[in-house]
Amino acid sequence: MKRRSFLKTIGTGIAGFGAGSSLLPSVVKGKTKLAHQGAITTRGTEVIYYNAAVEKPLKIILAADTHLWRNDERGDPYRQYSDRMAAAYNQTRHFETGELTNPEECLENTLRLAVEEEADLIALPGDLFSWPSEAAIEWALEKLNGVDIPYIYTSGNHDWHYEGMEGTLEELRETWINKRLLSFYHGNDPMMAAYDLKGIRILTIDDSTYQISDEQLAFFRDQVKSGMPLILMMHIPLYAPGRTVGYGCGHPDWGAATDRIYELERRPRWPVGGHTKTTFNFYREVLNAPNLLGVFAGHIHRPSMEYVNGIPQFVADDNASGAYLNISLKPLEDRDSELMRSYNL
């Protein structure tokens, strides 16, 4: 049986990638955050976790901000809303070599890498598309479904946005996800989902409007209560001290006064009052979650790593230029576990 077929069994609630997945008993012990019960190493595009909560090695290839722009005659009625983004990423320069490339070539290379690395999962945390082009969506589905590796997706601020189209961001997101993007969610709620894989629970939460809903906050609280080791995938990164409002989820300066490009993007200006109380509560609870291994995001088109209140956040460079993250989660070897215990780590 192909691994992809496991995705077809997903119902409401928690999604499973296969019979090999296992639920762990609660790993929250005392006040030590799970992210502290091991080590994290990075080199280039590699992020490697060695952690006491990991039972089996897990490999994830993450591609954010591919910005596919393929279009055809079906897009003609929408060109007044898509023309700017249709010309934004036609040609890019590879993040390593500097050679000319393009988003389609970059995504194909990333999928090829996932196969070569025998990845367990492909993660797509938003802006797979520059706008909800039917031609680009069909092309991406064909490529993703041609790879025998499960994938998860949450939308970015461009995936559902037609620039200048009337409506609030929330209305446009709901409309165009439902009309064009539902196939990427495997029957799950586009706003929030949980996937169990090799004893790790991977969460997707859609923060592509920069804000978090009451339902999403309640969902996250439930996942923390589960005691499962968690990884959180979102499009907009969490605020970290010193970062710009691009790290907008929970940023105290996010709002109308700092929204410099709403006219360029032809969208409603960010609220005068900034974030909702719910968004700030979500931000605080993420950074205090004892069983959260880390947060992975995109949006910025630059790689970064932040460590806030003991929670690591990794932001991927844009896949439109070929960038990706090669994420490995590995069990701690006995000697390392004993060493950390000896230092009361």
C-alpha cells in the first residue's frame, strides 16, 4: 500500500498517516519544556532535533513560499486582481548557486530531494501560490500526488488573495480556499489540523491574516493538553524581540500604523487597534507550551532562527528560489541521555 493512501482515511479531529503511528503517554513532566530535553543542531538547510520524546527517526522536507504563477484562459476574468503577482516570481535566482531558475523547477527539485532523502512528510506552510490560479493549483496537485510521500499544507496570505477584490481578508480566505484549495487539506479543517506521525503530533494553524480565531486557540489548547510532543506549522512567524512586523503573529507593533504595503497589495489595512486579545493569548500560550518542540514558518523569504521563552522557531527561506528545510527528529542515544541527566538537563 502506498503511504499516500493513508491520507484518505482522515476524518474529523486528529489525522493519522498510517498504522505505524503511535500515541505516546503524556510527556509533560514537571516544568521542563520538551524542547529542552535534548539538543538541536543546524547547518545550512538542515535542522536536526535529538530529543527524549522522539521514539523513531522522522524526516520532514519543508517548502514555504514557492509562489507558483502558472495561468491559463480560466484566469482571464481575474487578471485585474492577479497581474502584479503574476509577474513577481517568473524568474528567480537560486538561493545557493545564484543561477537563474523559476518556482516550478524549484518545487520539482524539492520533491525530488524528498524522495532521495526518503522523507516521511512534505510540509507546505503557505504561499505555495502567488494567487489562487486554477492552472497553478492543478499543476501542483499533479506533482505532489506523483510523489509517494504524504504532504500537509496550510495557506499563506497570497494563496487565497486576489488583489483589489472586494471583501475582508477573512471573507476572501474562506471563499477561495473553499473554491480552489480544498484538495490540499485531505478532508481536514483548513484553519487547523493535527497529524500524528511516528509518535509526533504535527499541527497546522492558518494565521495567514496574521490573526488567530477563538476556535484555533481552543484547538491549540486541546493539543497541549494531549501531552503529545508537538510541532507547529504556520505561515506567518511568531513575533520575536527585534524582528520586524513580518514576524507578525503576536507582534506588539502590528497594526495600521506599521502597514506600509496595503495599497500595493490592494487589500484592507491592518486594524488600527492591532491584534485581537485572542491572538495575543495564542502567542503567549504557544511560547509557554511544555510539549512544543518548535515552530516552523515562512513568509519572510529569509532564513532565520529565533529562540523565545525556550521555544525554537525556524523560518524558511523562499522555495521560489529553491530553498527548503531538511528537518530530522532523532531519538537521543543512551550516552547523550545519561550525560544530560548527569547535568540535570
